[in-house]
Amino acid sequence: QKEVEQNSGPLSVPEGAIASLNCTYSDRGSQSFFWYRQYSGKSPELIMFIYSNGDKEDGRFTAQLNKASQYVSLLIRDSQPSDSATYLCAVNRDNQGGKLIFGQGTELSVKP
Amino acid sequence: EADIYQTPRYLVIGTGKKITLECSQTMGHDKMYWYQQDPGMELHLIHYSYGVNSTEKGDLSSESTVSRIRTEHFPLTLESARPSHTSQYLCAGRSAGNTIYFGEGSWLTVV
């Protein structure tokens, strides 16, 4: 079992819809979680992070964390074609000095 | 942000050559990381450092080596490049806010 798992996609949504990206992790001791966006040929850029159970909103993005289920998700409201990218879930190995372990990423395609 | 700078951005080099990928940061961060990513594939941690004279190997075995003589610099070296080393190498630093930011990456092609 991979430490961080995501559906590779591609996930296709129409413009204006809500895109839902999911991620599960295996280390129950993980405390901090990150979502990155990566455009083709570019380096990952941080979208948001979440430490506490529940929802965290930032503009059109909402991260959701459920530590009991070892599940973290990212919702993108009012999806735009410019949101088309690969979304990477990352989990911090807090007990190992903060190494960030990435999932394989979910490719999102927003159709106009 | 962490302001991570990588050079060169693109490098094409012959088999057997020695190469060094430079990574620098201006924010005084202790923790720095090197990730390797093939096109369309996962990011894999290959090296990390918690500070000067501290380096550790990551989860993915790599023939590269790193050094951390100064806080600002975290170079990655391949003593003898091979075509299997062709990949994108991403340097990252951990900010005071405990988040990791990436440089723009170095694309290495070994022919």
C-alpha cells in the first residue's frame, strides 16, 4: 500500500462545476497535509494546507480533513479551464523531521 | 514564499560526465529537499537536509549525492551521468510557516 494514494484520473468536469479531489494516507500519526497544483512542465505550487479536522476554505478552494478516516480532499468551486492541471496531495512525516510525501497526483481537466 | 533558485534550468549532457545542479535560497531556511520527477510521474524524495553538514537519503535510491556546507546552498551532484538519470530535479525549502516551496526545477537529459 502506498503511503499517500490518489486517483490518477483524469477527472473531467465542465466549467463552473465543483471538482472534488480525494486523497488517503496510511500513517495515522501524520499531522499536516498539503495540496499542490502542478501544470505540465512546471514545478508544484502550493494551494493550501490543513492541520485540523474539518474544512478550511481559501477562495474557490476548500480542503477537508478527516483524520479518523485518514482522508483529505480538495474541492474546487466554479472550476475554470485554467484549473486544468495535476493536483498533488502531500502528507508531512512530522515524526521524521518533516519529510513531505506525495501521492501520484490527480489530473483535472475543466472543459469550457 | 521560500524563494528557491535552481540552475541550470535545462541541461543536456553526455554519458559519463559529472554534473552539479545548484539550489540556493535566501531566506535562511534550515530544511531543504531534492525531489526527482519523471514526466507525468510521481515526485520522489531523493535527499534532504536539516541544516549545515546534515544530509540524508530520501525514499528513492539515487546515485546522486548532495552537500550542505552553507545554509544557502544545497547542490546535487552526479559523478558519472547516465541516460537513466534523465529526469526533472526539483529543489525545495521549508519556510518558517512550515510549508514546503519548490524551485522551478532542473531538467536533465543525458545522451
